[in-house]
Amino acid sequence: MKNVEWTLDGDLLTIRIDLTQEFGPSSSGKTTIIASTEGNVAVGPGREEKIGLNVYRPRHRA
């Protein structure tokens, strides 16, 4: 995972992402990656729920 933290308190999932971080351009080059789970991952041990998260912003072209 890149720049993604979460806590699971009972049935409440809280996600934290630092929006000031960047991890370079996406594979298409159209966006800049801010955070990613890099695929689908379980929200916690023994849980059925999964999360797949990508946070990005458009790249500004000169």
C-alpha cells in the first residue's frame, strides 16, 4: 500500500491519507498517484469485506 492507513473499530472503518504526498504519474500518464491499496485487500483479519482504493489528481500539462 502507498500512503493509506486505516483503523477498524468494530464495524467502523476509518481511512487516513496524506493528500500532500505524490507517488508519480499513473501508467497512462494522465494522473498523479496520491495513494493506493495497490489492489483489493481485506479490511481486517477474519473479515469478508475488501477495499480497493486509488486517490489521484489530474496532471497539468504545459
